[in-house]
Amino acid sequence: MYFLDEVILPPGEKIRRIRSYLGLKQYDITGGKVTRNLISYIENGKTKLVRDTAVIIAEAMNEFAEKKKIPLNIDVEYLMRDEVAQARILLERYIDNLKKYMNNEHEEFENELNKAKNVFKNWDIADKKAEIYELAGDYYYKREQFNESHINYLKSLEGYIRFSNHLKTAELYSKLGRCANWLKNYQESINLNNYALAILENENVDNGYIEKRVLFNTALAYKKLGLTDEALSLLEELENRVGLKEAQYCDMLLLKANCYFDKENYSVAKKIFHEIVDIAMNNREQEFLALVYMNLSELHLKINEEEKSIEYINKSLEIRLNTNYEYLEEIYIELGKRYRDIKKYDLSEKYLVKALKETKMKEKRYIQIDVYKELLKSYIYGGKDSSIDELIKNAKKILDNKDYKVNEAKDIFFQAAHYYIDKNIEKSKELLEFGLSI
């Protein structure tokens, strides 16, 4: 690492600062071969530093530092490096650090990103800007911060377009399309993915990885828009692609099965789900197996096989409990709903209470309202008035925090008011007024 290597300076200013740090006068670094006036002109930016002079200055500085035992790392290339070259070297270092911190805590990555942004304020280096903002987009995407990811990908795309990197431009369009799906901007996702394909085609760029990603994400967007035939057509094209990895194949099958599910073709959907189960079990893919079991649970619920639905959701839960699954509350909520559907209200309450404990432990207050809503339904169907009153009291406590959904919160009090209308008109009126006041 060079002296002053975190600072971008003109060569003359760099020489002046190093000289001051060493406690030298201008004539001390002439080596007896150039004039002091020339050193002055160089330091003030009136004369360009040339290699021969840089050699003389570097030798003089290193010789003095060695005598005084001052650690210094000075060479000709370092002294002559202009500001753009210095900025580029700094940015390359930040890129290496960003890659190193990609899986680390938020603060380390953010610190390096902010350093790079400070460089960009003065030095517009398009290729490095594109690379750094793409890394930032990937970082935020992995953390499900899709708005932030989208913003950084856009900045990266601008850089790749500017220096005509067609492959990376297509890849960035595909990454933006993937983000748009998560942000529920499905038509935008389709458009972005089509841009990616158009670039690959127009520029005669062959990249199977991007093409497969684009086909999948476009199919997903079509499915979300209810255009299942269009989605299935793309999935058929994807299925026929050479070199589809096993994980990609399973993702494709899962989306395909869900398309048939949406078309109410449950027999085909069920067949595909079980094909995925076989693949996942053979390869010991427990995470994927748990996901497919959840899908099978929903399918059996749709065809009025409630007990079978509960069997599959419990299989999913068993796997999740053994793998420290982050979203256990979601499975508990679904189990609570399933047991309520078959009028097993005590079991419904049991799992919804578990879901509530999970959300409180993880401070997911925005989900607590959802759990309270489901618990309220179970208590209403089970005629548990005292439990309803306790739930209302607890629901009121979390309304001071802003991490709740206003309309869902209103629903709790409106539903309870409706329940009490024939049992306790005063309580019903009080709950209705409270709901309207939120």
C-alpha cells in the first residue's frame, strides 16, 4: 500500500505533501540534478511532471526516508499517476472489498460503497461505476431490499450502456426484470426481460444463462398477471433448453405446476408436484421438499381434502423445524387456518398462538395484525368470548407502533363489533367506534 493511497491528488500536490511529511525543503529532493524552481513549478501545477524528474524525486525521498527509518513506499509510477488513474485504482480496491463483504454485516458493505460514491462525485468512471452499482444491487437483492436493489441496478445499467457492454447490459435488464417481479410490477418485468432478449439477438450475443433467466422470470410475470397459457408456452421453451441445471429444472416444474393449479387442472398440477417431490427426496433437497409440501397442502385444500392438506403442511413444518426456518410463523398461520376450515378450533388456536409468539420474538409487528385477524375468526367460530376480549385488548397495544396495516387493523374491530351486535350492543358500538377512529 502506497503513502497517501486513499487520497486522489495531482502529481505535484502529492509530491508537496510527501515532502512536507518527510520534513524536506524543495532543494532536498532535487538530487542535485534539477533546480528548486522546477520542483516549485511541478508542485504548483505549472509544469508537468516527466519521468526523468520523477525518478530523481523518488530516489531522493526514498533515500532520506531510509536514513530516518521512516516507512515509505514511493516509486516513479506512483508519483506520475494522474487523478483518473488514482481514482480507478481506489475503485478497484473498493470492488474487491465489496465482493469480500457481500455476505457480511450491513455496515462493512455500506462503508465501502459510500467510499466509492465519494469518488464518483468527482470522477465519472463509467465501467467501475457500473460494476460497483451492480454489486450493490446484488447485495440488496440478497437481503430482499428490492427497491434499493432496483435503484442500484438502474445506475449500473447506465454505466454499461455508456461503454457499450452489450452482454452486461442484457444481464442488467434481466436483473431489473427479476426485481420488478418482486415489486409486483409484472408488465414492467416482461418489458425489461424482452429488452434483454432483444439486445442478445441484435448484437448476436449467445448467453444461455441470461436467456434461461429471462424466460423463467417472464413466465413468472405472465403467471402473476393471470396469463397462464403465455406462461406455460415460455416454460415449455425453457424445459427444452440444453444445460438446464437440476435446481433450475425444479424451479421451472414448480412454476409449471402452479400454472396448472391456477387453471384448476389439479390432476396435472398434482402429478408435477409429486415429480418434484421425487427429485427433491433423491437429492436430499429438504428446503425445496418443504416448499413443495406447502404447495401440495394448498392443492388438497382446493379439492376439499382437508385432512390430506394438513398432513402435507405438517410434513413441511417438520422439515422447517429441523432447518431453523426463518419464516415459521407463515406455516403456523397456514396450519391455524387449515384446522379452522375443518372446525378443529382448539388446534387452530394452538398454531396461531405459536405464530403470534414467533412474530413477537422476531419483532415482526407488521405480521401480528394478520395473526390477530386469523385468531379472531377462530375464536368467533368457536364462540370464545373471553378470548375475543383478550385479543382485542392485546391488538390495541400494538397500534401505537407504526408497523401495522391500517385497514387490517380496522377489520379486527369491525369483525368483533359484528360478532357482538346480537350479544352485547354496547360492546359492539364501542368496538365499531374504535375501529373508525384508527
